[in-house]
Amino acid sequence: MRIKQWDIEVLCRGAVQQEHTIEGHTCVEARPKEEFSVKVRYHGRAMHQVELFIDGESVSGRKCIDGTGSTTFPCAEVLFEGWQKIKDGHVVTSNFMYETSSSADGDEDAGSGLGSAAADWSRGVITLKVHAGIMQTVFACTPSASHSGRQPQQAALSERAMVKGGHSATAGRSAKKSFGSTHTWQPGETYVAAAAGDPLEEEMNLFYRDSFFLLLRGDASKVVDQVDDGPGSAESCSSVPSQGVVDARTAARRIMKAEQALKKRSRSVIDLTDD
């Protein structure tokens, strides 16, 4: 997704996920049990602090963007790989992972009709906030700022609530963890700090939605029945669909065939002018 001088990409298995435009919103497909990361790239010549949020929760604190190349570690691209906990110079990262919602009401076919996916864009959203930055010099040995991402467990919302909201998948944390050390800033080094007043310059949203939602919105690739094409296929990592999803696919195929037939029809021209 490109907005002004910023690119935001969601990567799954190292490949950039295809984007879909639904009701003016840019979406990627949430593939249950697949890990993902978010790459941010800046094409301008200024300094910024950027922070990534998933469903309103900060994942790793702010990152520095230096398009001028003036600071000690200039960087115009950052990769957010997971929920991070940073403390006392140590960092623990739990990878982002798409999860399915829990069926708390016990009804697997809840909300599976063609009219069930009401537009609710308050969840299933990846948000990038861009703040104005200035160069700052370090005067004493300083560890990286502490931060603790929420690292959510599987969603507690029921399948009925999630599907009717248009997002029966959520972003949780993978069991895979990586451990490392943060950089200790030395006197004389420079970095990007928040500008006076910490102004927010941009706020960009990229949404994730499950294949069922994309199906109901008419994405032709989701209307076909689920087929396992091998370990690299998008469908192979998804769970077996419920009968409600199978029925919806069948109904959606009928609608699409009818729409295609109507488009092929020659339209009669009626002349309403007087001779």
C-alpha cells in the first residue's frame, strides 16, 4: 500500500501479500496459523518516528526513520516482525500470527449467510502512525527504551460476532520466540527523537480479513471450493471450511454467473427523441 511517501507491505512466508480493495479499504488475507510481518519504507528526505499498532495495541514502541542519512544509524526502512518486550537491554520477540476466532456460542454456521458480513472496520486493522522527528545527540551511555507489547492470545469473540463484523480472524502471537540484545547508545551518537510537541503527521490503516469475508465481497479467487495445492498454497494453511462457508461459496458462484450473463447481454437502445 502506497500513501504519499510511505509504503506498507504485509509479508507472509517472505512474500508480499496481495492487496484487495473493499469499500475503499485496503485489505490482505488473514491466513489462519500463518506468521506474518509488516515492512515500512519511506521515500522522502526527512526524519520521523514511526509506531505500528495492531487492533490499537502498540507492537514494539517507536522506530527511527532517517531519510536524510544524517544520524549514526540512518534507516529509511523498518521491519516489524512481532510483539516485542524490551527491558534492561534485552528484547524478546513473539512473531505475529493470524488466528481464527473461537466459536464461543457453539454455532459454527453463525452469520454465514450472504448478508451477514456487515461493515465493521474497528478491528482487524494494522495502523502505522508517523510522527515528526529531529536529530538528537546522546550525551551519556543510554539503553534502549523499555517496551512491552500486549502479545494477545486467541480472540475471545464468538464466531457469530466476528463473522458479522467481517473479520473472523485475528492477529495473535506465535509460539516462536527470538531473543536478543538492544543497542546501548554511546556519547556522541545521534538518533531521531520526537519533534517539539510530538506532532502526528500521518496515520495509515491496512486491514486484514479472512477468505470468507473476501468471498462475500465478491473476490473471484475465494468463490472456488477450497483445494490443497501443496504446502505453498494460500488455502493449504487454512482449516476445513464449515458447511456455512461451503453454502456461501455455492451461492456466490450463482450470483457471479448471473452477473456475467447480464453483462454479456446486448442492451437495446430506445430512441426517445421525436422525429
